[in-house]
Amino acid sequence: MDLGIRGRRAIVNGGSAGLGRASALALAREGVDLVISARGGDRLKATAEAIAAETGVSVTPVVADHSSDEGRERILDACPEPDILVGTSSPPPWGADFHGVTPDDWHRYLTEGLISPAEFIRATVDGMAERGFGRIVNITTGAAKFPADVRILSGPPRAALANYTVAVSKLLARDNVTMNNLLPGFHHTAAAEEQFTRIAEKRGTSYDEEIDRAVDRFGIPAGRFGDPDDFGAICALFCSRYANYIVGQSLVVDGGITTSIF
């Protein structure tokens, strides 16, 4: 299926690994030229080269901290007029005790999870509206809709981002600029591999065993963690020309772990 976005330009922040990488690859497979950013240069460069080699699109890596003013400026200099903006970031520590969360922690993760994407939106939406096309997708967390104490540093900033996104989306829909959120649950990402491998080493088990344990503990109806490439395809659909009537929505992609009819 042709998503009708070939030749468009996209910024994907946090695009070197995990769901950001999968989303960047899915867009590239649709013929979208990319600027992808991340803090780590080696992995980012390798990702850019791999995506370009597979798809033939232009992929520009920008080593930058997109939560900083300097980093945002560097990214926007590389792509000042994106048609598509996708944003994610490394997740905060999993399982943090709220007693130990400090004001510095809040400042850090509010900057990454709310202020940075809001500033990217503010910098790019007017140009999208003038050109008559724009797609913005924030990759956040299921904990933004379904609060969980183990995601205490992740859910609140991203819930605020969803609120902001939905409010602003109403002002831009008539210009064919759509803004939506994807709220993932457990997926096989680099962060998940690091976390569950560390747990496995402490317990003398394996990564696969710890994944099975997590599936049972959290009661994931799909019986497994999600595939990042499947998630990336959903992101690409939300960035497509067919997403022109999807405005201000927050789609949970979690294998059925949460329960809600809306």
C-alpha cells in the first residue's frame, strides 16, 4: 500500500534505536527523506547508513540532545521545513520509587518528555500549515493514559504532552496538519534488552526467560512483547496522507495489557 508520502521530509528525534529507529525505517521504506537525531554518534551513524542502504532515501544523522536549545537548533538547521515530525526519547528509569524522585528528576524528564516536543511543534507547525500538509506523531508511553507507579517519571510528562497535542491539533486540522500520539507498551527495544538482560544476569536466567516472566507478571494478552517494526508501520500510517482525518488521538499499542473501551 502506497501511503502517499514519497518525497516528503521528516525529522525523527530519538531515531537511532528502538521505536524511533523502527519508525524512521518505516518512513524511509515509503520514500521519505530523513533527518534522524540522537545523543550517541556511533549508533546513530550506523542506523543512518543501514536505513539509507536498504531504502535509497537521504538519511542525515544529527548528533544532538533534542531536549536542549542548542540541540533543537542543530536539528532544525538540518531540516528547517519538515513535512513530518516524529519524536521519542530514551525512557526514564523503570520502577523508580516516588519517595526518591527529586525536583531535578522532574526538570530533566519534563524537559525531555514535554518541553522539547512542544518546542519542536511550535517551531514547525506554521510552515506545515502554510504548505498544506503536516504530520506530527509523538511516541510516548501507555503510562500517559494508564498511570503506573513503575512509570512514575515517564507517565506524567507524557500525559501533559498528550494534553498539549490534542489542544493544539484542533487549531491546525483545517490546514491538513494532524497531530497524534502513540502510546506503546512493552516492545523488544534496546532499552528493554538492556533492562531485562541486567535482571537476567542478577538472577542467573536469560533474556527470553525474563521476558516470559514479565509477560506473565503484567498479564499481556498477546502473550509476548511487541515487534518494533510493527509499531513503526503504525507510525508511518499516522504520517500518511490517509491520516488527514485522525486529529488529536492517542492510540495505545500494548498487546491488550490495559483495559479501556475508549
